[in-house]
Amino acid sequence: MNEWVSCLKAPGGLRGTLETCRAASRNAEIVRVLRKDRLTLPIMTVGAPEFFGPLVEEPMTRLSAGVERAAVFEECGHSLALGAEDRLATMLKDFMLER
């Protein structure tokens, strides 16, 4: 908890956190547009039990030609980058290097 408070108090910390909320609204707008045309780019989804879990893959499957890779990081909290940083970095690196 102390780490989160420290990050939020740092310059730009609160703004960065609140940008997540703004992005959710923007993402909803993008989804409405994408329902007309399916995405054809490579897609990977990652969730955690406390961060949408298996619900991450389903909407991307509906909006795209298919999800190439999907994972749910068990025993991971709300922040994948903090709770499973090595696993997330490896998954992202491997996915991007396949291109």
C-alpha cells in the first residue's frame, strides 16, 4: 500500500492512474466502431483473476479475426505489471518477436 501511495503522490502519478479510467471510455468508443469491421492484426490478451481474468479474450475474439495468444495469470492481482512482471515481459517479448 505504501508503494501505491508513493507512486500516486509522485509527479504525474495520479494523472497516470486516472488515465486508465479515461482510456476505458475511449476503448468503449473504439469498440462501437470496430463492431462494423473486424481487426486483422495479431492479438494477444492477458488477464488476471482480479483483473478481468478470462473476460479479456472474449471481446477481442468478437472484434477480430482471432486471438493468437491468451493467458490468465493465476495468483496475480490487479496489476499484471507489478504482480507478474517477468512473466508479462516474457510473453510480450515472445509475441512481438514472432512478427
